[in-house]
Amino acid sequence: MIVTKHSFKMVWKYVVCSVLFSIQASGSELITGIQYEQVNNEEFVGRLWLPDTSNKAPAILLIGGSGGEFENQDAQWLSSAGFVVLNIRYFGAKGLPSDLVNIPIEYFNSAIVWLNNNPHVMKDCIGLFGHSKGTEAAILTAYYNPLVKAIVARSPSSIVWAGPGWSGLNESSWSWNNNPLDFHSVGLIDGAIWLSRVLRGKKLIETRDMFDNVLGDEESVNKAMLPVEHMNAHLLLLSGKGDKQWPSTKMADMLVSILDKSNIDFSYDHFAFDNAGHRPARLSKPDDIFANGGTVQGNAEAHKRTKVLVKEFFDKNLQ
């Protein structure tokens, strides 16, 4: 495959968009029946899911991954577990940025303040649930917002990755006070390799190595490291050892290593599931472009265990 200087720009734009957007799109299947309230205001776009109770309940801000869609499945089981759930979109919708580039962390802060003032919510009992790319936003939000008491990070990142698309190749995914946050990028050569596989119509492509290969760049990684030791929220990390989309277990261990060496006042734990993939609740289908990873039994067991761990974690720490 010959790539000229001009065409390489278009090639890379395609590959990064394809990888980061397609990875998460599968997680937002439509749930039948009206179980949520659509929230469209000047501050954020979201869906509010209410538990089956007339009493006030702790609240969870649910932040999905790089697909940009709503996380209906997660919102449903979290609300059925007794929590008020606000699932927000942060790009790719009307009134929002079109790309996942320099998204203001202030956007998530606004949603937390709104939740804390909601009449269905117990005051000052706010948690975050982030999946994949959304774990970056979750940890950064907790760092900047003391209202956050607890975080679940599933298939987490340990660093700020670049935004998708050509414009995002040299741009951060997130910003604070109009300043882009330090970030790290995947390699150009790896990107071109994965693109060639996409263009040849390959299915169940494994993208994990593309991220793993650049985690050895210690200087860049340290600059982009999420400030996990400087937040003040209890942390539950969940990962699948068979994750084929990025090295979530390795990145979770990186966060644990930082916390082990830090003087912190909050609890943290990491559960790494054998034979589970990037999204335990979902198995790869033969026509999927990108592989999820894990086995049928491993993913099912991890998803079942996840529900128990998450409820116990939030019940304990959102009081």
C-alpha cells in the first residue's frame, strides 16, 4: 500500500475516526419502552433514568466512550439498582462539538451540579460511572469537582489520549479553563496498518496493540497521566484481561501503581476479569469491525459480577 504525503493525512483521519468511533458504537442499543426523561438544556444533553422509588436516591453521572452515543444498557441496570442516572452525550449531537476534541471538563461539572440540585437526588451523594474513553473524563471531573464521591471506571485509560480524527491527531480530547490538557497519541505506523485492514474489509480487528505500543514512551505517558492521586473520590477499576480494543488491565494497573505510592484518603480497588473483553455485557459479532475480546462465559460472568460490585461500591460510598 503506497501512501503519499497528501493521502496520508486523509488515511490517518480515517483510521483514527474508525477505531475510536467504532469501538464504542455497539454499546448503545435501543431499550424499548420509555424509561427515561430526555434532558436538553443550555448546559448539557442527556437522559435521566429514575429508579422505582418515591424516595430520593444517590445519583450517578454516566459517561460513555468514544462512540458518542447514549449508554442505554448501562443506564437501565444502574437505575434498576436504585440510583438516579444521568447519561450524557458530550459530542456528536445537536448543540455539542462535532468531534471529541478539547471537550471542556466544565461540561461534566455542569451536569454534576444539575444532578445535585435535582429533587429526586440525595444531596451530595454523586458518583461517576465511566466506560473506556469516558473514564478519562470521569477521573478528570473528579479531580476538578469535589462533589464527586465515588467513581467506577470500566475498561479504563490511565492517560489522556488524543482526540479522534485528523484534527484530533495533534489535539487533546479534553480542556480545562479553555486550555487543552496534555495528551498522548497512538503511533502513525500502527494506525496505517490498522487502516489497511479496515480497507481490505477485515472483521474483528484487534486494536489493543496500537495503544499498548506507545505506552512505553515514558516521557509522553507521564505528561498525559490522569491525576488520579490528586482527586478525592473512592475508585473502583474494572477491566477484562482479554480486552482486544486497548490494554485496559495494564492501564488500570498503572493507576493502582500510582495510588500505591501516594498518600491518599480514599479507597481504591481493581478487579481484572479473566476471559472478559472491553465491554463484558456484549460479545463480538461476526460482522463487527473491531473485536471486543473475551469468551462467551467469561464476558457473561464478568458482567454479572460487575453489577454486584458496582452496587456494593456505590451503596457504600454514596451516603
